[in-house]
Amino acid sequence: MAGAALQAIEDGTLLTLRVAPGASRDALGEFDEWRGALTVRVITPASSGRANRALLRLLERELRLEPGSAELLRGHLSRSKQVRLPLPYDEATNRLAGALC
């Protein structure tokens, strides 16, 4: 189901997220069907963009991306976010599925 949070775009894949900052641990969560987004928890509180940076680092680590390659496109001040992954759709789907197991 998490594939519904992914969308192929010209230069990679768009991942739709719902972020919970200030969590007890960093973790990729479950797919929220109602929001059409993957839930992600980060320890870092939402202050001065720190949670956004922690989110990108978490995604890069869990999806085995180059550091600094994931890009926050929308939702800089919101819990709902869209991140560009520098991967083709099929590869992003496979890596996300592997990370969620």
C-alpha cells in the first residue's frame, strides 16, 4: 500500500509523507490510506527546520540514498510533506518496501 504514497516525476520519485516530530524514536511508520501518505516519526522537535533535516537524513539512511540527495519540495512548515527521491519509481518502491519490512 505504501506505493500509493509514491508518484513518478520527471527527475525521480515524489514521496508523500505525514511527519510526527518530537517522537520517542526515528522510524518509518505505516501507510495512512486516508491521507495517502507514509507516516514517519523523528526524534528531533520541529524547530528552525531541524525536524526537516532529520527527516531527510532518515530517508537517505533507510532508503540507501547518497547523503544530501533527497530534497524537500513541499511542506517546509507543515507535518504533510513531499520529498523528491533521486530514484526511478520502481526502484523507490522496492527500497521503500524493503525498509518497511
